[in-house]
Amino acid sequence: MVAAVAPNISDYVGLVINVIKLVSTVLAVMVVTRYGRKTITLLGNLSLGLIDIGIALFFVLHSWEPSGYLIFVLLIGFNVVYGMTLGPVVWLYVP
């Protein structure tokens, strides 16, 4: 008889990220109609740049214990910002 293996958190990371992307894309429709494409695109580029700098810094500080968790949080933040700004905004209202 095969023993049941307890699920690991890594089994659900892909699901969590895809659900976050779906929710942020749905929210993007409401945000774009309120603030416009140009504003959302500029804020998205700025935010994604800052998040990338944060991820790079935490990779440099890899000996610091919580850096792995903070990188994961920043990657989820990257997905949320991208899902609300650059991802769908370009395709929602094509001129």
C-alpha cells in the first residue's frame, strides 16, 4: 500500500499566482476606465522597475534569512502590478 504524501506549499504556488493574475486583470478593466491608459502605463512601468530593483537587492542579500520570502512577496507583487497595468492595458483599448 502506498502512503499518502502530505501536500507541500510549493504544490500550490502556481495556482495562487494564476488566481492573483486573474483577479488583477479583472480589476484592470475598472482602473483603466477611471484613470486612462497613459497614467496606468506610466505607473505600471515605474512600479515594475522599483519591484525589479527590490528583487535584485534581495538576491544580492541572499545570506539574509528572510530574503527568500521577500523575493516571493515581490514576485507576487510584480504579477499583481503587471496584471493591472502593462498586461491588459495595452490590449483593452487599442486606438
